[in-house]
Amino acid sequence: MCAAASVNLADQQSRSTPPQIEIHRLRPGDDATPFRVLNEEWITSYFVLEDKDRETLGDPENTILRRGGHILLACSGSDPVGCVALVSAGEGCYEVSKMAVSPFLRGRGIGRLLLQHAIGLARTLGATSLFLASSTKLPPAIHLYESVGFKHVPPESLPPSAYARSDVFMRLALRPD
């Protein structure tokens, strides 16, 4: 498991050398500090923390894990560098949420790796679809979601988003309807 504190990896690795990444599942009882820190970092760079952010990041064990969800943590050595959550929405459906990559390592494929692992985990769990809510202020994220097969859908076709910043809504069918 990765260490709880993130380190500035910019000094350790050049931009042209991709870091070695391992993906771990966060389990109840594990230290969720990296999940909180990575997410607070990106959210406050673009938006403000909302009540739902505080609730989820303050207690991911009870808001995600104990409700049938999963959290994946990407580590470079012992350093946490990214994360993503699959939040159970019931009936074989999961929300892709709280995806974050350390600002020092963005654009190096870590987000894609995390997303691919999340999709693979969802398939293993027998999920039929994934959905997400994002923002037009995050074009690289939207492009990543599109590149792995997420399709834009009307917001009313998904469960309501708890975030005021959400203005992009996407779905990925994992099995034909």
C-alpha cells in the first residue's frame, strides 16, 4: 500500500520518463488520506469544495466502501499519485467519481490507467454501465472519458448530480442494452 503522504515527484522524475505505477484497492480500515488530499487539491484548483465533497472525502469508508463502492489508488513506489472511485448506484450501475492525479504527473497516462482499471473492475463486478458528471472546465478529463467510450447523455437520463459544478454528463454501457 502507498504511504499516506504525497511527495513532490517533479524533482525525482523527468516529464519524458513515465513513472512505474501500481494500482491498489483501498479497503475499509486503510488510510484514506491520499484519496482526500489528491481530490481536495484538484477540486480547489478549479472550483470550491462543496458539502458533498466534504462528506465523501471526510469519510470515504462509509460513503463509498461500505455502500458497495470501490476506491482505486495509483502509486509510484510508496507515493500516492492518483485515485478514482466507483460509487455504487445500485442495479449493476456505478458512478465514476473523485478521479484525481497529482498535478506533477498529469498528462503522463496515469488517469487513463486508473480509468481503465476502474472499467475493468466494474466489468468484473458484473456492472452493466458506468456514468459520470464532469465540467466543461475540465477538457482533458472529458477527452479522456470520450476516448475510452463514454458518451454524452442528457442529465435527466442519469441519477441527479450532487455537485453544482457538473455540466457534462456521460455514460458507458458495459453490456449491450
